[in-house]
Amino acid sequence: MRFLPQEAYEQAAPLEVLPRPDVVTRIFMLFKGVGTEDVGEWDASQKRAEEDVHRWIDVVGVDVQRTIDTQLFRVIEWGGMELS
């Protein structure tokens, strides 16, 4: 599983909202199933899964404080896609 940085996602899927929001947060994940025969190749992924779960915030580039500020007009998009 990988999170796309917002800049990369914006290039692939531009979004226009009018009136213009104060904050746009777009979180998009790419994921792929792993077959039983390939599990051994993913040992490093299990170690990574034990890391701090908040790491995605830096990868995606989310300003959490502005995203949760209810005084602002916010657009929050969450999605994902399975790669085959």
C-alpha cells in the first residue's frame, strides 16, 4: 500500500471546486494484493507496518490543523485504487 502525495494526485486527477475552498485535502492510496507465493518478498513491509501510523501525513502532505478546523471551508477527499 502506498499513499500518493497530494501534488502527484492533483497532476493525475485535477479538482476544481467553486467557490474556492480554504483547504483541500486529497488522500489517495494505491494497493495491491499479495499472492501466497509472493508473501516472502514482503518481509520488509511487515516491519514497516509496525512503524508510526502517522507517517502518511508527511507522505501525503496534509496540514492536519487546517483540515480539522471547522471554521474553514474544507474539501476532503479520500480514495484508493487496487493495482492488478
